[in-house]
Amino acid sequence: MPHEVSGVISRSKKQPVEIETIVVPDPGPGEALIKVQACGVCHTDLHYREGAINDDFPFLLGHEAAGIVEEVGEGVTEVTPGGALHWVSEHSPRRPSSRPNKRSRSTRGRSQKRRD
Ligand SMILES: [Zn+2]
């Protein structure tokens, strides 16, 4: 069942971003669905919004996040539902209507071990 989530969308060059509801499909093979607890919008995202990277609007901003794994797709073994995850995907904001970036580390998951 697809999931409705909020995303920060840049629709056009140098215009204010918007918070919109986007639909995320169930995780496919090699993917994980993460309930994001916190997400940064960094200077690279600002460059996308400013049109300094390309003009392929709209962009879904924010690629540095932390959250809890909700579901995993077929073949996923690195993370499990209920586990905490921190990740940084490649600097390639996705278009809001697309599936998650398959090259993103977020789709494979990367555990961040704490050193207390
Ligand atoms: Zn960044």
C-alpha cells in the first residue's frame, strides 16, 4: 500500500519551496521504507533550488536524514524493520513523482553505530 508523506519541493528557480504530500510506493527489491524522524536541507539543496545544478525542476529536497526502518523489500538484509538508520544519499535530489533513487545509499541502508 503506498504511503503519503510530506516533502520539501522546489518547483522553480529561486522561488520559495513548498511542503507537499507525495506518495511513496512500497519498497521494491533492494529498497527500504524509512519513517524519517529528522532531515536536513543543506547547501547543495539550496544550489538545486537556485538552479545552479540544472533546470530539471521540480526537485524533492533533503538527502541527509535519520529514521526508523518500517518495511524492507525483497533481498534486503542490511537493515530490519524497527531498526534505526542514518543515511546520506548522493547529491541528486529526486523528482517528487519518481521512485527512490536506486543509487542512493538510503535504498540499501547504512547503519550508523553510536560511540557513547
Ligand atoms: Zn548535503
